[in-house]
Amino acid sequence: MDELIGLEVKIIKSTRRELIGLRGTIIDETLNTFVIEVGSKERVVSKKLCVFRFYSDGEHDIDGRVLVYRPEDRIKKYWKDFA
């Protein structure tokens, strides 16, 4: 539930087969998408369609459907539930 921009990510499952195995760095995030930098290209990926593996302090697999929030709302929700 932290900031995801700047994290390395890999798509491990997707309803779109061409996205499986895509690995790069998240450079932007909106309500429904991630913009992932893969090499010198940028790919816009729907959160709802994928399961992501994040590489920060180990490996964490997260279904994109639980990430369908604006980044600022997701962080607010986390801290509200935590407090």
C-alpha cells in the first residue's frame, strides 16, 4: 500500500498473453493503469487484467484488482485502516 512508482515489476499472470513476462520499472500510475518502462519503451498496462510481482524487500505477488485506486487514495485508505 506504499508508493509503487519506481519499483521493479513483472507481470506473472494476465488475460492478455503478450503481457506475461513483461518486466520493467513503474514510471507512472493512474486509477486503472501502470506505465511500465521496459528498456527504452513505455507500456501502459491495465491493473485489472494482471497479477504483478513487485521486487522490493523480496518478491511480492499482488492481484492488480486490489490496486485499482488512485495512488493518493490507496495510501490514504491504508493509513486510515492502520490508525
